[in-house]
Amino acid sequence: MTAGERFVVGQVRGFHGLRGTVRVEILSDRAEERFAVGKVLLVEGRKEALTVAESAPDNLGWRVRFVEVPDRNAAEALRDAYLEAIVAPGEELPEGEFYWHEIIGVAVKDLDGSELGKVVDLYRAGGADVVVVRGPAGETDIALVKALVKEFDPAKGQIVVDGDALGLRGDEDDAAVEDDADRVDVETMVEASTGSDGPAEANA
């Protein structure tokens, strides 16, 4: 991604109170920065800006109120909307790194060419990023580590994994999250490369 491009940092999942406060599922490793008071976000597919008036984490994500959203009725228009930030100069990702939202929807294949499904979610566990793949056989969680991932190319819309190592074609040991040294470099945000956050916006 280059400066000026937009990327997803959260999704509106619900509402809180009557003053227009929304509950946001965070899709960024830098929530404190992305949702700080005064920060400007955009709604995916729209041009209007939303200025953060108040924000605070809770056990369901973050509660956020925007200057431009005065009440519950106005907040209802944001239901399920994705919130985007703009890549600032200096935040461009190095080659080979991706934001989490760029990995959502990528096809995942086995080495034998069989389709396992598409990435529907990501999370971090034990120091590694994990993709949730949904396909004909249901959902499978796959850690993005070298022992499992043989090709990682979201730009081409493809991730290739070792089905044997995942135990998909036999009684191989369950795949475990590897040491950082074995991790595939899938940083989704410059935040990770600056050391301020973990990998995933890969790291999110």
C-alpha cells in the first residue's frame, strides 16, 4: 500500500446508548492510535469523514462516538459498516507485507492443488498470525508459519499450505504455532515494522 490509500481498521458491530456511540470490532494493532480523539476515519465506499469525539475499549471491542453522528438514529446508518484510515506518508508497507484486510478473501490451496477455502478471519496466537479458512470441509485455523505455509502471495490471491503437515491427509502431528524465527512475514501494517505493534493490519 502507498500513502493516500485507504485500509480497514474496524467494523461497526452495535450501538451503545442514545448519543450515537457505536461498538467497533477492532481490525488494527494500533487501536489506541487509530481511534484516538480527533482522528478522522472514513466509511468504506463513502466519502464522508468521521471525526472521533470519544473512544474507549470495553470487553466487546471499543466504544466510539463521532462528531458527525449525534444520536442513535444517525448511528444506525453505520450498522456493519467498515471503518477505514488513510495510509500516511511513512506508513507504506515494505514489499512482502500486507494489511489484514488484504488477506481476507484470499484462496487457500493444498500442495496437491485441492481448494481448502478462503480466508474469512485472522487473529494472533502464540506470537504468530493465524488465518481462519472456510471451505467445503468447514473452518480450519492455520498458523502462518513456514512449516505450514509454502507459498504466501495475497497480491496474487493465493496461499498454498502443506496439507500433510496440517494433518489434512493423514495422521500427522497437529500443527503448532512456531517460534518467531519460523513465522511467515505477513505484517499487514507498518505498525509492526516500527515495533509499536505486533504483526497483522498482518499483524492489522
